[in-house]
Amino acid sequence: MQCLQMEMKDKGLNGIRCTTVCPYFTRTPMILNLGMRPTSIWLPFMSVDRCACQIVDAILREKSIAFVPHYISIIAQLKGLLSERVESACREYLNCRYEPLKHEEVEMKEITIAKKTDYFKKLDASKKYVFFVAYLILVTGYLIMQGNVQSILQTLVMLIISSNFVLAVWALHVCDQLQFSFPCKFRWFIQIFCFGFISFLQLYRFRYSSSNKKDCIT
């Protein structure tokens, strides 16, 4: 539509406005007859009336491009800023796929984006409490102390944060090798960034045990 508007502008027809509309997934009779529905739990399965109202609103406002629903434009704008792997991971997390559902899948009450290979283990409450107390002591000491002691505590806090971040990034690589889903990778990343080596050790033990099982099978 934008190309058509530029052609008309070149011919001097400046009063004509063209609007490009990008709807996501609408409950049209054709889609319903095929037994299809969006697999994403984050994006809506829009009614025809809702889609039509937003399209008419975009035309009346003379927008050059309109996404339906509106927040889809955020995904379109971010897409060009992401690398190919990050883009694929985001698509996997949002579960943006169009595919007809099988009869047994239609009866499912909810749609999951987890994989059978996923594994996540939370830290014990006692360990979390110990870490919380330790962090609280470090931060309180940094705020109260002055001089060299404050500098040492600041260096220690920065060292802990940086080491936890490195371990969390390394954990993403391990999760990628184990073929975890994006939500599972994200949970490991947050937990390891907060609790460090103890949480990373759980993931690494699982990887070691998985590799041993594969060796035994072969």
C-alpha cells in the first residue's frame, strides 16, 4: 500500500491516503472451519468485530501502517534490532506458530510451550535464606562502613555480581546444549544470577548425568 501511495503521489494525487493493515489472527469462518487457532498464550484470538473496528479506526486516522492489536508493533520494531538466535528464542517463547490442531489436541484445556527435555530445580528454602542474609550483611556493611572497608565491600559485591552474571551466561550455553525451552533457560538464568555457583552446580550435575546416560545407551 505504501508503494501505491508513492506512485499516486508521483502523479500528483496527494489527497489519497493508503493504510497498510497487519492483523494477527482473527476468528474468520475459514479459520474456524479449518480448526485452527493461534498457539501463543500471549497474543489474542481476535473476533471479527474487534479486528474490523481497529482497521476502521486506523483508516480514519490516516495511519500509514497499523498493527492489530496495537502492541504487535512493538514486536515488529524490535525484530530488526535482534540477532537471529535471539529472534528465534523470542519466537519460541511467544510460541508464534500457525498450525491446524489435531483432534486430540483440540480437547486440551491449555497450551504449553515447555519441552519434554526441560529440567529445572529450585534451591532449598534454607539455602535461599542463607544467601539473603549474606547479601543483606554485605549491603548493610557497605552502607554503614566508610573508608577502606567500604571500598573492600564494594569490590566484593561487584565481584559477586559479575561472577554470577558470567555463570548465568554460561548456564544459557549449557541449557542450549540440553535443548531446553526458552522459559526454562530464563528461569535458570535468573536463579543462577541471584544465587550463583550453588544453583549452577545443580544444572551442571544434571548435564553430567544426562551425558552419562547417553554414553550408556550408545
